[in-house]
Amino acid sequence: MSANVKTNIEQPRWRTVKRDHCSFGLKVLIRVAAILLALIIDALFIYFVTGLNPLSVYVVMYNGTFMTSMRFSWAMRDLVTLLCIGVALAPAFKMRFWNIGAEGQVLIGGLATAVVMVNCGKSLPGPMLLVVMLGASVAAGAVWGLIPSFFKAYWNTNETLFTLMMNYVAISIVASMTNLWRGQASSLGKLNMANRAGWFPQFLGQRYNINILTVLILTFVMFFYLKFSKHGYEISVVGESENTARYAGINVRRVTIRTMMISGAICGLAGFLIVGGRDQTISTTSAGGYGFTAIIVAWLAKFNTFYMALISFLLIFLQRGASEIASAYSLNDFAASIIEGVILFCILGSEFFINYRWVSEGKGGKA
Amino acid sequence: MDYAVQMKNITKTFGDVIANHDVTMDVKKGEILAILGENGSGKTTLMNMLSGIYYPDHGEIWINGKQVDIQSPRDAYDLGIGMIHQHFKLIDVFTAVENIALGLEKSEKFDLKTIENRTREICERYHFELNLQQKVYEMSVSQKQTLEIIKVLYRGAQILILDEPTAVLTPQETEKLFDVIRNMKADNKSVIIITHKLHEVLEISDRVVILRKGEYIGSVDTAQATESSLTEQMVGRKVTLNINRTDPVNPVKRLSVKNLTVFSQENVKILDDITFDVYGGEILGIAGISGNGQKELLEAIAGLQIPAQGSSVEFFERGMEDKPIQLIGKTPKMIRDSGVHLAFVPEDRLGMGLVGSMGMTGNMLLKTYGSGKSIFTDKKKPRKMALKVKEELEVATPSLNTPVSRLSGGNVQKVLVGREIAEAPSVLMTAYAVRGLDINTSYTIYNLLDEEKKTGVAVVYVGEDLDVLIDLCDRILVLCGGRVNGIVDARNITKEEVGLLMTNLRKEGA
């Protein structure tokens, strides 16, 4: 009976064990180590594949992002755009509502802004026009957030698929609108070129300061909203367990819909900042994939808006730096993407070591 | 060879938690061995290593005098070890025979007729009563358990492990199970029963192995053991197992449930025309096999179910006895806003009563976060309340902000009960308040409930342990098939009588 059972006892030398707690210092240490490791791997890649000096490549990367005030302001502009969308996703994700439709919500907000610019550019005075653009973009984004949440609240549809599909709807609407506007021209070009109606004015001598300031305020407001407000408390409870929420007397449907409208509205606002403050035009690529990148931002930051700022900074630095080295050394974009990818991989991978540790057999077992 | 199983220096850890530490024990052939220990003492983990679900970090397992390496449940079957888990592992839409056919060796011929005949032989030998063509979803809990045992025997098990087998059975079904176990012993099989019920240990086993906090404490012949000697070894010190039951003083009607009917989402009648009253100063026990409407009954009163037309739940708040408040049709928030002090300790503590990721303070806030005009939550009052609960109920937590999901089961329940009684309820409903708790915490909870009763609170106690229900409650309402099958005086009834009420629905109008 026991003949076919192995009797040689094999034991693995290493085991993976879940950490009970990871101190703040250790977390920082692990993340720094991850970035260093990534830089080393990248250096090896740069040296052996392209034959360049890794150090000078890193210097070019850094200079390309920060060296001149113009480049710095571009980097900041991109940073706050990404951060704004991350902040928008925070309340939805905290409620465990997987809103992956930020891209569409941003686009539809941007489109609303553009519609106002095109139709009211001549009739409304400057400040009024900006207020109407803002209102339209926020409302459009909120509606784009409302639709999937309404279906989720009343018929328990899958929000991931729903919000994803809403992206394509938004893209198609934007595509047909831009085709309508450009007429025979090959591309839409800047809107209201003649009178610059609806273009963000310079503020404190800088072109993108309005964008930066708006997002900065939003970051703080969202942090306090989630952490200290009654709404924030409701969001946490609904995210943790709907049954607990019902038990506590929270109206789950209302909270779901309200939170997603806020999420969509802030995405719409990001669209407003992009169209009014950055591009002064709209296309299907206005959101530029930031709606998806922001998901990584929100996740890595565990929905803390200040960590989001840090992570957005890192991602934007990588993106801009990578495109800089691509042009400076006439590498193709793929080489730059590899460098970027290795760094991201190491940072994401370091999460494993924050949650788990390895122990060797016979020693760590009794820890 | 005398020993069926020998486990030597077994250690198993999960992360920093030591589930078993250096446990050495053995089981003789033809022996009924009880493994006794509180929740979390490592009984199930130890047996899971024997049945191939876990692999020990250290130590050796010997079966029939040979050292073996059990890496999977399949290895365990090959060695003649079969385990019947607390949660049955059966396919609902298959018949009994089909479930037995499942998981047989690939080399065996798939022939339901032969399997059925062999199964019938087993049934006759051990006196099982089971319809082999019945589908699992039509079976009672006890029938499913019987099927699990037959399945294991069919595969030739010589060593049977039963994990808390009586937890879901009525006294009558338990007796039947014990008869079967005695038959297996007579057939020279070894039976291991994991349990924490002392009287069952004394009734059925030959020998008891006691575990405490993952360590082997000792083994005694059952003939030499008493309830108090076993408890002492299990808990580690002398405990007095007394449930206080004060007589109700001046009972006032607090809750009047009339014609309460609830349908499930699948439109199955779960509660059928329930009518009863609850009085302040008494504990009303609710007994019944699990899944007979206990959960829905409490949830319907608390506003978490939508009852059918014609249902009525009237609440007589203190000082407003002449003006009953209708709870049906109100959400939990509306109930609270109407001035009703109704406390509810639900069955699913972390999934319904508490927010696992929040600390004690955040959880104290759960029912009152909306008070006040400010858009921000007030954390001062809940912090004070958390501190009070922590001190009064001796909650062991590193800090008031440690997520409650990291606390032990007993402490989680203390946080929940503490919050519910902190706001001076008129009616306190508890569902399985001591499930999974150790003996000490259980008795703390019983006495807390009795204290509440003394202050005039009407307590509703849904329980599963009939001994406790009979010792703690004043009256017991027995649910059967979603109907009230009798409300009896707990002081003048036996366990067997309650057990009968739980299983046999009386005739209409009786």
C-alpha cells in the first residue's frame, strides 16, 4: 500500500514568508535599493547593447528633463497632468471601484472644453469663457463617471469592462467631432488662433502655472476629503465591505454614484487643463495614455495623493529622460522604453519584498 | 506493529505564527482518539499535515511503523488516511454514488453499478442510512457528513480524521454518528476526532490528546479524565465554568414580531409567518440547525432584509412603551433616526459588523459617523469610546489604530460587542456571539449578556451550542424550516427535546 510513496524526505532550502509589518525605514530602503538595482541593470544594458557610457546617458537624461527652465516647466506640466488624473482615480479606487475609464473621462472633459471654445469663443468675455469651459468639462466628466456607476449600483454590472468600453466611446466621439471641425484641413490646429479665446493666460510669469496651482490645491483637498470627511469615511467602509456599509446605514448606491461622479469630474477637469492650458486643441490622443498610466500612479501610492505626486514625478522624469536620450544618441524609442521599463519593473517588484521575506530552512522558521 | 500513526517533533509555522511546535503524538490501531484544544491551538493544522494538505516544516510522520512523506492528499489516501473536513467537499449536483466515483484512481474502471454495490456493502457493515441516488443539494448536513465518511471508507481508509464533526449536528444525529464511530473501532480502524466539546470527548473517546497554543500538553486515558481536569489542561489554569442566569425582573415588552415573512432573492421562503415577543430583562435564545432562517430573522428586524407584505416588527423604546415604533420598511439609518436603541452583533463580524482595515477608533465611528453638521468626522468621541471598551473588556490590541482584522477572533468580538452595548441599547441581538472564541472569552461574553439583561435590556441570543442555550437563556425559540416550531422555557427542557424541535416540524396548528 505504501510502496509507491516516496520515502526520501526533501525540503526546500528557502521559504517565502509573509511579513507581519514593514517599518517605514525598511520600505524606503527597499525602494532605494530597487532603483539602484534598476540603474545598474540599465547601465549594463546601455554598455553592452549600445556601447555608450552609462553615466553620460544618465546625465543626458537628467539634463534633458531639468536643465533649462523651459524643459523644467514642460516636465512640471506633464507631472501635474498625470497627478491630476491619479488624484481623480483615488476616491474610486479606495471604494474598490476599478475605474479604468479615466482616459475617456479626460477626453470627454477636454471635448466639452473645446466645444465651448469653438462656440462661445467670440461671444463670451475671457474670464466668463474660462468659467463656462471649466463647468462644461467637469459636468461632462461627471456624466462619463455617472453612467458606469449607475449601472453598477442598480444592476451590478462589471465596472472594469464598462469603464474600459466608455473610453472607446469617448475616443470615437472626439474623432468625429474633430473631423467635423477641421473640414478640409489636414489637422485641426489650435482653436481660436485669432483671438486666443479660452487660452489660459500666463500666471506669475509662467505659462503652466494655472495648471500646476490647480492640481496642487486638488491634491491637498483630495487628501483631506478622503482622510477626514464623512464622505471619505463612507468611501472606506463601502470599499471594505458593502454588507458592513449597509449595516452601518450607509446608502451604498448613493455613495457609489456620488464617488464615481467626483472621480469623473476631476478627470474632466484634467481634460480642461489639457485643452485650455496646454494644447489649445483636441485630438483622440490628447489624454496621451495618461488615463492608464495614472492607474499605476494611484496603485503604487496606495491612494495617498502625496505619494502620487512622488510617483508621477518619477514616471514623468523617466518618460522625458528616455525620449531625450533617444534623440541625443539617435537611439530608437525602443531602447529608451527598455530603460524605462527596467526601472518600473524593479520598483513594482520591490513590493514583493515589502510584503514578504525569505527565510532559510531551520533558522527563520522559529522567528 | 501497534501504532497506526506516530507524529514526531512536528513543527509548522505560517509567517510569524507558530501553528504547531514540536508536537509528538501517536494513535493506536483500533483506537478512538480525541484531539482537544481551544480554537487556534493547532488541532486542525496538525491533522492537515497528516492528510497531506500542509507539509510540516520539521518532524517526521510514521504510518504503521514506517516513516513516510505525505506531500498531497493523494499520498495520504494511498496510506489509508482519510479526513472529513468541517466544510464538506462534495459536488452539489451529483448523486451520492457519483461523488464517491469522483477522485478514484484513474486505473480503476468507471462503473457506477459496481461502485454502488460496493458502497451498499459499506453502508450495511457500518449501519449507515443513506439513499445513494440522492443528489447532494437535497441532503441535510448530517447526510452530507455521512456521505463524506462513506467516501473515505470506500477508498480504503484505515485511519479516519473527523474535524469538529458534531458542530453542525443535532443531539440525535450526534448519537447516530457516535454509533458509526464505535462500529469503525470494532473493525480495528483508528478514528481521530478534533473537538473542543468536553462531554463528547468523555462519551466517545478512548484517549485524549490535549494541545494548547500549538504545543502538545499531554495525553490521558478518557477513563481517568473529568470535565474539569480536561478544561484545566486545555486552558492552562483552573477555570470555573459557570454561566450566571439571573431571574427576569419586571419584564416589559420591547419587541413584538408578528407574521414576519421573508423571501430570498431566489424567491424561496426563508422565514414563514414568524410571531414572537421579546421582553426587557430576559434572554431569548434562538435555536435551530444553521441556515433555518436565524440570520434573516435578525437582519429583518435590523432593517437589512425586505420582508413580505403583512410583516410587522414593533419596537417599544424605553419610556415610550405606549407608542410602539414600526421597524418594517425602515433602513438601518431610519431606524436609528427614529430614536430606537437597537444593538445588533451580526454573525459575520469582519464582513458586516466591523471594518477590518480600520482600528478600534474608526470602528466605534461606524454607526455615528453621520452625526453633527460638519462635513468632517469627529474622532474625539469615538476615541474615548474605544479607550473605554478597550479597558472594560480588556481588548488586547497594540494601539487604537491597529486594523481590527489583525486582532485575534476573541478581541474582534469584544470590539464589536463593546461598541454595541456602549450606547445603552433597549434590545440587543447577537448571532453566534461566541463562535470561534476560546473558553474564557466565551464565558466573558455570556456574563456580559447576563449583565445587560440585569439592566433591563432585552437580549436575543442566536446560538448553536444547546448546552449553553439551556444554561444561559430564559426562553428558547426553536426555528425549523423558517417557522417557529415552539417557544419553550429553558429552565424546564432537555437538550434532546430541543433537538427534536429543531428537526421535526410540528403539524399545522399544534
